[in-house]
Amino acid sequence: MSTIPHLEAGGLLLIADASLPAASLEQVAPLLAQGAVGLPEALLPASGPRGVVLFDGVLKPEHAQWLRREPPALLLATRERDGGPSLWEARLLGALVREGSLLPARAEVTRHPLRGVVDVQHAATAVGMAVEAAEGSRVAAGLAADVAHEIAVNALLDAPVDAQGAPRYAHRRTEVREVAPEDACELCVAVEDGRIWLEVVDRFGGLRPGPFARALEGWGQKVKVDMSGGGAGLGLRRILEHCDTVAVRVVVGQESRVVCVVDLGDARRRAAQPKSLMFCLHEVRAGG
């Protein structure tokens, strides 16, 4: 760590990767202080300050190593013209580590209950319509609908496990049309400042950074099929390619919360645009 430019700021360890000058850390720290720095001791990981890797937003295979740390480091893009992160992403990072709401505070939120495959399809269609209603591009409408479908299916069919931790539906995705009532979830949708925010939450808390790390290890290459979790691993790659930001907060054994943010513009080559990937893993504390 000593050879990597870093700056500790109230519970966060800011790290500049090779794409940024070390001086950028001093510039970024005040912005993060508005929403993230100064974490209460109760939210600090037992292993020390939570790492935040600042980079130019261009994902590369070498970024996978940061997701394999304990706890996983958060990858924050410096997408603004002044070389810093966007204010909305700084606020999202703060909410993520402070265990606050991940959706924009003042945005109207539409909720789509999900229990069956038909519900997922209807919700994805509604997301596309929401983009068009917000005067977003047709490209963005298609991408957002695709992301909504993927994260909804993951929460509905991949997340549920039985008392022994075995998947309830993941290995028979094509057969399941509806899940048990206790396994239902919902997709939340909000539009703000030219972006659509999509959030799903499951009650199992079994999501881990490993699949995201594997997606980054193969970034820019042909997707490798991985059936170990029941799916083929293709959806996660599409989610990362389509989104500006993917933020995940997992409370182990209690809930996994995934937020995806898609720009409403008409750019088609989204995979090469700046991205943030923030995976925040919280262990359940004694007495919590």
C-alpha cells in the first residue's frame, strides 16, 4: 500500500490508481467530505478504513483486485471536467457506506412489485416508458429496460435460498413462473437530472463481490459462461456495460440492495464510458 498514493480521511482510505496523479486526492477529499467522510465508529469495518479507489472511470481487468480485498474497495470514477467525481456519485457513496437510502432524496419513486416473470417483463417495459416520458433517448430506454430486467430476475430467481443455503430457483430459471410470496421483491425507479435510477432489494444478503470481480477480469474480452450460480453470468456483464454506476450494499444474511444508474442520453457505446462500481459489504454486528 505504501507505494500507492493514498490519503486517509475520516473512515475512508482514498487511493489514486495509475490513471490519476497523486495530487488529485487532495482535490477530491473535500467533495467526499460533504457526504461520506467522517463515518461513525459503528460503521467502520473491523479491518480498518474502507478503501475508495479513485480512477478515470475506464474499467480494466486489473481493477478486479480491488473487489477481492477485505472489505472490497469502492471504485469511484473521476468523470467531471475538473478531474473530480460527480457530486451525485459522491452522495451515493456516502449513503452507501452510511447505510442510508441509495435513491435520490427528492426524486419521485415508482415501485413495481415482483413475484413472477410476467411482473419482471411489465416492470422492464414501464422503465423504458419512464425514460421516454423523461425525454430520454430510445437507446437509453432500451438499455435501462434491459438493466431493469436483469437486476429484477437476479433478485427474484437467483437470490432466494432455503434454510440450508441452497438456491430455490436459480437452477431452474426457465421453469419458474412465480416464486413463493415470501420471496417476492420490488423494483424501485426514480428519474433525476438526466439519469434513471433502478433499485432492487432481496431479503437474503447472499450477494458477494466475486462475480463482479470475475466480470472485470474478463472486461473487454468475450464473456465466459459461468453456470455455477444458476445463471450464465452474461447479465452482470450487460449491467456493467449499460450503466454509469452500479452500487451494491449487502448486509450479510439480511439483504442485498443493488442500484443501477443509466444516463438518458443517446450514446450507444456505453461500455467505454466512465463508470463507478461500488460494492459495500457489511457484516452483521453483535447485537445488531
